[in-house]
Amino acid sequence: MLFIAISWIYILFTTINFGVGFDKIMNLKNKDFVTTSILGLFSVTILASIWAIFGRINIEFHFVLAVLNIFCILKFRNEITNLYQSFLADLKQLQTSLKIILAVVSILIIAQCASIPFIIDNESYYIQTIEWLNEYGFVKGIANLHLFLGQTSGWHVTQSAFSFSFLYKNFNDLSGFCLLLGNLFAIQKLSEYYRNNNSNYLIIGLLPFFNIFFFQFISAPSPDIPVYVFSFIFFFYFLENFEKTTSEVFNLLLILVLFLIYIKNTALAFALFPIILLAIHYKSLSKKLLKPVLLSIIMLSLFVIKNMIICGSPIFPSKSFTSLTDYAVPDLIQSFYYNEIKSYGFFVSTEQYNSMSVLELFSQWIKLPKLNGLFNKISVLLILAVPFFIYKFNNKKAIWYLYIVMFVQLVLLLITSPQYRFFMNFVLFFSLFCLICIIQNKKILQALLVLSIVPVIIVLFFSVNLSTLSNHKSLMEISTFSVKNIVFPHKNSKNDTDFETIQIGNLKYNSPKNNDFFWSNGDGNLPCVNKEQISYFEKYFQIIPQMRTNDLKDGFYAKKLSTNE
């Protein structure tokens, strides 16, 4: 915990410095402390993404980061100082009860981040993605080694910039820092709600209600957490500024949208929001579009370049693009992976998916057991119920537009990969929207906020079996906090796995022993991939990964085996 807290102090210091500098470049005139830190995360992500094209995100990168930190302090000293002073003044003005809630939640977040990582994707590709970025940057054809590495998220780029792998190997908790920012933003807005009675402040202020859900993601760098947190902050600014959207607000909202999509392309529906605002406020915004257009081009370019390097295609997986690079993931493999993703959300095989009608697929999806089925039913219920709540309690255009985008998001996911976690930002927001339409008593809401901490404490410090919620063996029991993690966080992997070295062609790789999860790599030395994966693709597709040269930095290609091999 102590080590994580120290690293977060530096991350906050850096993101505030960069956030103020980026604010000046984009002329945002932002005065919010948390939003400034998010702007800093965004600007560091841009810098790290550009850096990763040419080399590893390691000590050399941090030397440049330190120089830029010093430059920002010298250049924007007064603005940075004023921001800290304003933030501390806001904290002092919080009601005592909110101060206690914020302090307790902050400690619990750090404790969760110091505990054993829980989320299964951490074992399949989070750890390996970040290690590759720290050691080599973007690697050509890395998806040929392990398909999931083709999903490299912008958030993993951000995490790699703040992993400090050259100092200590167990920092893997930037999502926890993000959740702390989200809770801080929420508590501040809840405090303001007590003074202005603005329902927009109340909705975002109740974000900590869902910490019991968020906490299961934060001991690993899950891209879902920043999507949830940044979505809520986006919703707040969108609702508050919809009627009078200035160029500064439009640019801020666009930045949040670009960051969301760069983190997770399942947030693509958010691209509708800038289009909506631009269509409504075109006269006032059209004269100041140069910077947002240039920034959009930069982010789109980085997204395409990143994907072209790691998998040889601008979008991965895709059936629409065929790359001519020697390291591109073969079309056959991309189609296989694309089909697997589509069918996975319905918990059916590819063959079953192709034979089922739309109504049969929807019926299968809505009837899924346990947690998946529960959230799927809640999603559909909200689609049906929210229009009634909007019409009766808050009949404003801005909230209708949020509802429309929510509907579009759900349709897109049903077509691609309908996993509930890709839709949870809207589920959580509109659940709170419906709640405050029914309950607005401040004492009741604050009591509920306090009570929401109780299950977090129980899950964090006591062993909880999840057999009623999940069928996956690795998800049956949540990892609890250990006293030995008060100073040093747990290692990045939840497993104590031994590895064996295997040679296939010119590729020598490390494979986890006694591993029953097909996609798992764990925390093995590079290159690391489960031998079961290699054997599967060799058997069914006659393809094996091979090094392009003798240097891992030069990446991998997919070798098609001849009948004699």
C-alpha cells in the first residue's frame, strides 16, 4: 500500500503538470482538479504512444517525462499553484461526513490495488502487453504470438508509462488511481449538490454507490475502469453544458471522447456526441475547429499506426481489411477470432451462432445464467423504462440524447460482442438517474452511500465465494487483502506458475506449466505464450508464430506450414 501511495503521488504530480500544459495548448480554461489530472493522463498517453512507435517505454522515456515536468512547472507555476490551492480549499469545505467517506474509500482503493489481482484478463494479456511496451514498445506482428496482444489498449500504454518497471516490478494499478479520481470528483459534486440542488451533480455524486462493482477491476490495469469513470465525468459536462456549449467545453468533451475510444473501441458510440453538439451549435463552434480537428487526426493516426504495427491491420480483429505486410495476422486467423468474439457474448459456439436467428440469439442472450443474464436483463429493462422516467421527471433534450446513444451502443454490441461490461457505463448512469427520480432525500442518499462501503469492506477483507455469480473456476473466489501488502503490493500475477522453455522453428518461448486456462500467459519472461495455443493453431490452421529476425524487437510473423512440416 505504501509503495502504491508513493507512486500515485508522483503520478498525480505529473498529470497535474501535464494537464495544465495541455489545457493551455487547447485553451480549455478548465479549473477542475480531477479533470486536469485526466487531461494529464491523456497527454502522457499521446506522448507514450508516439514514443512506443520507435522504442521501449522505459527509463529513457521517464527522463524525457522529468524534463517536461520541470518545463511545465517553470512555465505554468502560477496556474499549477492556484489549482492546488483551490483544490485544498474545496476539500476543506466538504462536510465532515463526506471527508470521512472520501478518506475511507481512498484507503480501501489502495488496499484493493495492493491485493492479489482478480480479473482474468490480467493473466491472459494485460501483464504481457505492458511488459512488451516497457521492453520494446509497439512490436510488429505481436498478435501473431498471442491474439489478445492485438487488443493493446490506450490504457495499457498509459499504464506502461507509469509502471516504473526500471525501479520496481509490481506496479500495475493505474485503474485504481483512476477510480480514486472518479470518487474524488463524485464527492466534490455531491457536496455542491447540497448547496445548489442540481440533479446533474447528484447523479455523478452517487458514483461511489458502485464501488463494490468497480473494486473487482482495479488491482489490474483494466480498461473498463477509465471507461466507466470518464463516461460519468463526460455525462456530467454534457448535461451541464448542452444548452450553451462553448468552444472550450466542446474541446473538453471531444478530448474525453477521444480518450474513451482510444482506451476501448467498444465506446465508439460516444463519437456521436461531438457530432450532435456540432450540429446544434455549429455557428458558435465552426470558427474554432482547427485544434479539435488536428487532435482528432492525431488520435486517429495513433490508433491506426498502433494497430498496423502490432497486427498489420488498422482495426483488429476485422474482416474488412487485408494487409500486405509480412507480419500481418492472416485473414483466416482474424476471421476465426472475430467469429469467436461475436459468439462469446451469447455463450454459444460459432456454428450455433451462424445457425440461430436474431430472435433466437436475443433470447439466448437475455436468458444467460448468473451475472451475465442479470445485467443483460437490467440493460433491456432500462431501455424500456428510462423513456418513462425522462418524460415524467426530467424531460430535457440533453438526457434524451444520452438515452439515444445508449440505445445505439446496445445495438452495436449486440451486433459485435454483447458483453455486459461494455455497456455498464450507461447501465450505471441511468440506474442512478432512475434512483434520484424516486429518492432525493439527502439523508437517505447519504445513508445509502455510507452503507455502500460495507460490502466493499466485506469483500476486501473476507473470502467470498462467487459460485452463484460465475461458472469460471478462476473467478469463483475474490482475492482478499493481506497484511503483508501494507508496504509492498502483491506481484502482478495471481498465480505462482512455473514456466518451461519450448522451441518451435526459430521461436524459443516460455509456456506456463499446469495451466488450465487456454489463453493464459501469466507473468512469464518474454516471449511468453501457452503451448496449448501454439499447438491449437498449428493443428487446425497449420500456422505457427516465428521471429522475423533474431531480435524480438523486430517482431513476429505467421508461418504457414507445408504438408511436409
